[in-house]
Amino acid sequence: MISFERVGKRYPNGREALTDLSFEVHDGEMVFLTGRSGAGKSSVLKLIALIERPTRGQVIVNGDNTGRLALRRVPYFRRSMGVVFQDHRLLMDRPVFDNVALPLIVTDTAFREIERRVRAALDQVGLLGKERVAPLELSVGEQQRVCIARAIVSKPPLLLADEPTGNLDATLAAEVMGLFRRFNEVGVTVVVATHDLPLVRESGLREITLDDGRLGTPAAHADG
Amino acid sequence: MMAALARRRRTPMASLSNWTARHGHALVSTAGHLGRHGLATALTVAVMGLALALPLALNVLVRNVRDATGDFSEAVGLSVYFKPDIPEQKARQLASIAGQRTGVASATLISASEALAEFRAQSGFGAALDALPDNPLPNVLTIRPAPGADSPSQLEALRSYLLSWPEVDSVQLDRDWVLRFSAIMQLLRRVVLITAVLLGAGVIAVVGNTIRLEILHRRDEIEVTKLVGGTNAFVRRPFLYAGVLYGLAAGAIAWGLVAIAGVSLAPAAEHLAAAYGSSFTLRGPDVYELGALLLGGIVLGWLGAWIAAARQLARIEPRTA
């Protein structure tokens, strides 16, 4: 599903975010990306979502080489994944329904179908009945779940999440993690970047640890 | 399995309803957006409407001048002087032949004796005329061209035709007046055209700038839309619709303004016409001009929006914090 081959990423400001990074994530797998802030977790997610392209090496997602994908193909490429952003990136001036419906609207889905699937997605994150509420009236945890609903509404085969539990207390964090586990159980490949190590250890799932843009060892961060 | 999820089968009915959904959504959300920003929308549309109103007003003016001079064209005509030895009887016959020619509205004979009587009454030279042995005035035929047959070249052709009659001594053509008038009308039409082009460019600039600001204002929304897989075409669509709606509203406003101006000027114009003994009535903008204006508004609005969107949207690519 995802394959990094000796990937390097240097930003225009000269900062070297990733160096010689290789790893694979298999179809239907759920993995965690861990490491200190600045270790390169966000860069890895940006490279997978094609928000950035690699400076060196190859990133293959769903069979597409992201370094070579034509600009006009990018929107279609992005439709095969749902992304949960650290800062939510919700449209604050639109109700919850419009926010969640966006990935379906861009694919010209008929309205009745949109309605049905938005309700299904909100049901899955426990927000059914909040369709007409503005995101600002929701708690931080609820906003996070709206963002998750938007990521899964088009039933993408790949789900990416950047610090999805960052602003949540332990109970909410466990709930959100449980949601990702459930999506994974129905076949969705899930990649979660997080620094919430207890939660990762508890899950018993594979962990890809980054240290200064390279692969590190999980043990090195056991105390972090 | 994943690929199968991503791919969906499309039937013709499904793609039709997708098309409807796509454009319906863009149109409704755009109209809603413009409505929510009522004041800004109203100001933009008002500026565009005024810009479109000016060329329309000029066009209506030119049309009315042309209508009004339908009356003046009676002052345009040919005077046919028969040779002195042609009897009145013969002249009347020729007058009726001339009157039936196409392009001739009327052919009126002023016989030598009528002319003499009129001259005697109006000139005050009655006594002097009595001293003359014969009537020195010839029979004269006054010809008015039909409307649409009064161009300089058509009048010239009519003149040559009448000159070819053996009974005719000379034909006088009020040609300078026709030429000057036609030149003035041509100049006015050119002014209308230039004004329309300049103000049309102004309308494009106003729409373009409005849409540019709108795009910058909705930058976050555009980024998120691109992040969830929205194509450039999808992102551009609502802005193009906004341009079209602006243009449509501006066209309607321009027509309304000129129509109101026409109605309020009509009594004064009729008063003036009456003073010249004319039954001319001012005609405001008509339904063809409305159609042209709405169509023009749509095209200009779309063009302005497209230029702004093409420049701005390509620059907005998703960034994450």
C-alpha cells in the first residue's frame, strides 16, 4: 500500500526533514509513526498525501509514484485517502454537515447519497444529530471527530492521521484510537502519527519510529 | 479490493444526475454566498450596472434620433423641374408614374399656375408678375423617398433615373444634408461602440478584482477542498458562477436604469417634438437590447471571473501547519 525507498526530503529553507528513509506499510495494516516533534512524522504524512514530493528516493502509494504523478492527477490520487489533520482544518463558517460532505461533493455525488453517507459517517464517530451545528459550538474532541468523519465519509482504503489525540484527554484519546481500530478491522489501512506512547504500546501494533529524519528504534523513546 | 471500492460504475443516468448535482450545487452555494454578502454584492453589481448603462443609453439615444429623423427625411427629397413647354396634363401623368416607382414615398406636383399663385400671395411682387406676358415658372414635381430608400446612393440613382426623362429639365437633390446627417449618425454609432468596448473592459476588471478578493478571502476553504481531492475545475466553478450572476444582475440593472430614464424623459421629448410639429415619441430600451445586455453581462462576468480564477487558484496549494 505504502512504500518509502531511501526517501530524502529537504525543504526550500534548507532544512533536511528526512534522510534515507525506507519502510513499508501493507494493505490493511495499522501502524503508528512515533518520534519527538521535529523527527519527521508530519513530513512522512505530507509525502504520503502528496502535499509534498520527495527530494530523493521514491514514495509509492497505492501503486502511484508520488514523485512523478502529474499535477492534474493529484486530486484523484488524494481521493483514495482520508486525512485527519492535527489542526482539524474544518471550515468554521459551515455547519458540520457541509464539512463532512466535502469529499463527496468534490466527486459529484448525488445529494441523496451524500446525505445518507454523511449521516453514516457521523453515526460512526458518535455525532449523529449534530449536522446543522457550527464547528465552533463543538468541543475540541467533537471537532476532532468531525474531522475523522470527513476523512472516512468517502470510504477511502487509506486513512492518515496526524496527532489525532494531541488535544484530547486520556478517555477521549482512547475513544478516538478505538475508532481507528474499528476502521482498520474492516480493511482500511491506517497510519497514525502520534507521540502518545502509552496508547501505542497498549495497542500492540507496529510502530515506525523516526529519529531526526531517519528510522530509529522504538526502545530509544520508551521514556519519552 | 481497495481499487474496487474507489472505482464506481457510471451509467448515463447516473452521470446526468452527477452533472446536475455538480452544477446545481455550485449554483446554489454561489447564489447563497452572494446573498449572505448582500452589501458587497450590491455595490459590485451597481458599479457594473452603471458601466453597462452608459453604452445602452447612448444606443437608445442613437436609435431615437434615427426614429425622430424619420420626420426630417420628409425634408430630404428631390425637386424635379420640367421643361417650360411641358403642359400641366403631361406633368401630372409623369408625376403618377414617378409616384409608383419603388423607393418613392410620394410624388407631388406643384403646377406652374399653383406656384405662381403661391408666389404672388407670398412675395408681394403681384404687380410685377402681372407685367409678364407668360407664367415664367415651370411645373415642379416634389419627390419624397420612402424610408429605407433614402441613402445617398439610392437618392443619386433616383436622380439619374428622373434626369433620363426627356420632359425633365433638371433635378435638384438635397444631398449635402443627407450626407452630413448620415455622417453624424455613423459617428454616433462609433461612439456607442467605443464606449461599449471601454466600459466592457471596465466590467471585466471589476468582476476580476471582486473574484480575486473573494478567492483570497476563501483561501482556507480552497485549500481544504484541494486536500480532499477537489480538482481545479471544481474549485473554479463557484467563482465562474459568481461572475455570471454578477454580469446577469448588472445587465438587468443597466436596462432598468435606462428604462426609467427613458420614461422620465419621454414627456419632455414629446414636448420638444410637438414644438417642431412632430408626433415623435421617445422609445426606451427594448426587449432585444435587454437580451443583448443580459448576454453581454454573462459573457463579461464569466470572462472576468475566469481570468481572476485562472491566475489565483493555481497559486493556492494546500499547506499544513
